[in-house]
Amino acid sequence: MDKQTFINHLNEDLAGELGAIIQYITYAAKATGPYRPQLAQFFLTEVADEQLHAQYLANKIVALGGEPTTQPRPVPAAQNNRQMLEAVLAAERQAVKDYTRRAQEAEAFGDKGAAVQLEDMVRDESGHSEETERILRDWPL
């Protein structure tokens, strides 16, 4: 893999993290019903992790000689709490796949530090995914 391809892929991941930050902030504002305080807090708590991921990716892109994107991945529309949670779960599962692939690319590119950091991000996103699955498990349709 060449450096520019790796930078491009990291920028796709950065767009995903920027979109996730917007998604969580927006969904926290839109949460309704008796569990609104807990759900809003759940969404807002995730922002800090996504922000750290975005900062790492932007720094790595610059270190490699690239220009970090400022365009977020689009945020899925969601009309209710269940749709928001399902959209979050889909995004977290996608992030796990993306970072697993990216860690392999970093290894192939010869950047062991990036590979380790990206594996840590896989762990973070897996945790987010599992927590969201647990919330959805008994959520009413």
C-alpha cells in the first residue's frame, strides 16, 4: 500500500468520526420519553471518545504529509429513540470493520504505532457497539 492510499483511507475514517460527533450531539438533543436523560447522557458520553479518535486521525494524516478532511460523513436521519440507537449501532459496527482493516493496512505500510493505536480504536468502538446492543435488547418497537 502506498502512503497516499493510506492517507485517503485515514481521511475516510476521519470523516466517519466527525460524522459520529455530529450524530451523537444531534441525537442527544432529539432523545425523548422517560429515558431521555439517560439516553442523552449516553450519546454525549460517546462524543469524547470519537473526538479523541478524530484528533488522532487528523494528527496522523498531517504527520504523513496529508491534509485532514473537514467534511463529516452524513448523519442518518432518525425519527425516534430506537432509530437513533439503531443508526448508532450501525455506525459503531462500521467503525469496527474500518479500523480493523486500517490496522492491517498500517501494519502492511510498516507503521506499527498506527497499527497499535487503530487496534485500540477497534476495542473502543467494539465497546460502544456492545453497549448499544444491550440498550436495544429490550427496547420496545
